[in-house]
Amino acid sequence: MSPTQTAALLNDWHIWAAEHQLAPAGNWRIWLFLGGRGAGKTRAGAEWVRAAIEAGARRVALVGPDQQAVREVMIEGPSGLLSLGPLTRRPRFEASRRRLVWPGGAIGYCFSGEDPDGLRGPQFDLAWADEFAAWRHARATLDILKLGLRLGEAPRLMITTTPRPIPALKALVDAPGVVLTRAATKDNKDNLAPGFVEAVTYEYGASHIARQELDGELIEDPEDALWTRAMIDAALNRPAGEPDRIVVAVDPPAGAGPASAECGIVVAGASGTGREAHIVILRDRSGPGRPEAWARAVAESFEIYDADQVIAEANQGGDMVRAVLQAEHPGLPVRLVHASRGKRARAEPVAALYAAGRVRHETRMERLEDQMCSFGSAALSVSPDRVDALVWAVSALAGTGRDPRVRVV
């Protein structure tokens, strides 16, 4: 084949796409693509936008969980819009103006699920919304986005996301005018690293997280879990307040080798005291269970957030925990706490604070949220290190005589 023919072949998405990556036929308004990690959602979304631009679309909304995700995944990622199609027809990215401009004059505008009001005013004939279940203000942002789809003869929206049972997504699944595509990670196996599917299947098996993150299933909150998605959504939408004290809570793993569990690290702050205290969860910085890794993450968190204290569980060797932390950061103020009750008993007062509207989340923290919404149920198949750290942080900041029962070592 000639170079021109070869290029045409390589750029013909219909030849290379899996069936689930092609837009459904029919007169639909919203295409909802629920897929596991690596199922080909991003490529499908970007190719759908590219095809629509070549068919005449002129104003496109590109919406992700935040501006960084829009740029690094939807635009500049390996399957992003800057990587697709003939070089002469690819857009240029104007970072300062947060927009893509195609050679034919079409423009793609970048928006964030953290800022619903950013979508007020503009109008579009096309929109691609990525990782919708990770948006901080999912329902509000989607509502305003849909009101802006008012150009052209048939404005359309594509939503690509790994499913999580947030209320906005559950409502969308059953909404009129929505067509649904489902795909699992294994459905895109040929385009993933060798052995990846086998490795994650072995690690997660048929667990709750595997069904959600790999199979792309929309799993309901377990009935016996202490937290629900609705509680977390409410925590995300509470008004902000400046904390007057901040702690970094750490739940060290029992093992110290490379295969040990994660280390739970949560940064939280509070204003007020006792029953008047209002808590804000600032960040989940949990990570690898190696001592040098989690000690570094704790020390960095302490500095970044100008924290007052580190709260560390002492059950897994209190003196060792203190020594590891202070070796990384000499003089680090470490308060050791000892668990005298079971995990659920310690967590129940914290869940009650969420139900009472006294805890706010600064941002989406997907892995922490997933643990919270399966904590206390049979659906939780991994060690709840992130939730344990959250519980220690909130308990220390709430500080009433009965809530929590914390014994200082």
C-alpha cells in the first residue's frame, strides 16, 4: 500500500474498534458507557468526538473530574484527542485558554466537575463527559451541561465512566433518552500490558471491587455498610470552613515487606470543639505499605498541610511506628493511640458524625469512598486501612469524652 493508503487504514477507527467502542445506532441523546479500568472508554470517547467534528460539530464541551484530568487524560493522554487522526487534522491545545482548536474551526472547551457554574452561559452541539462517577458535583454539573446542549439539529452527550453507585449515576441509568454500553477490562485485553488482566483477576477475584472496577458493574451500597454514597455526596456539598487544627492520621500495616497491605494516611482538620466540632477530610494520601514509603508520605503531608500533630495507631508496634516516623522527620509530634475496641465499634461514632452533617469532604477520594461504602459488610474484601486512618483522624478531632474512646500510649 502507498503511505497515503496506510495512513488511511491506521486512522479508520471502525476497523480497529471493538464493538462496544462504537456509538450505538438510533435516535439517542445520551450515550452512557460504563466500563472497567482499561476497557477502552477514553479511546471510545475521543474517537466519538473526532468523528463528530469531522461530521460538522463546531462547539464541544470536554468535562472531566478536574482540569488536570481533562488535560492529561482526555486531551494529552495516550488515547486523548491530540493523539488521534491524521496529523493535518489534529487540533492544537491552547492551555492558557483551556481549549482545543481544530483546523476546520471547531473548538473544544475544557470544564471541571468541581465547578458546575463554569458551564453557565456557553452552548454546545456536542459534549464528552469522562469519569462522571468521580465528579465532585456530579448531578449539578450534569444538569447545567445538559442545558448547554442546545446547538445544531441533534445535540448529543457521551458519558464514559467506571461505575460507582453515586445517586447521580443511578438516576442516569434509568433516564429516558439514554443508551447504555457496558464493557469489562477483559474485553480490551489485547490492548493492555501482557498479564495485566490475569494479575488483577488473581488479586481481586470475584470481590466487590473486581465487579465494579474490572467488570464495570454498578454495585449498590451493601445494606450493612456504615456509610452510603448519599452520605458522602452530602459531605462533599457542605459549606467550607477554615479548620483551626489539622492532624495526619496513619494506620500502619502489619507487615513491612513489598507485599504488605497499604498504609492508611488521611489528613483532616476541625473547627470548634466537642459537640460543636465540624470536621473536614482534606486528603487521602494512603499508599504503599513499606515503612520508608509511608513515613515519607506522612512527613510530607505534615509539612504540606502545616499540621499540628500525627495520630498513629500503636497496635502494630508503637515504638517502632514512632521511630520510623521520626527517623524520616526528626521532631515530628507523634501521638500514639491504641485500639481497645473492634474496627466497627470504633467507626460507628464517626459514621454518626457524617449522618449528623458534621463532616465535610474537601474533594472526591474515590478509593477511600469505596472502602467507606463497603466497610462493615461482606463486600469489603481488602484491609480497610484508609477507613481506619479516617476513623482515627475524625475521632481525635471530635474529642468528646465518649466519642471517641482513645487510649493514648
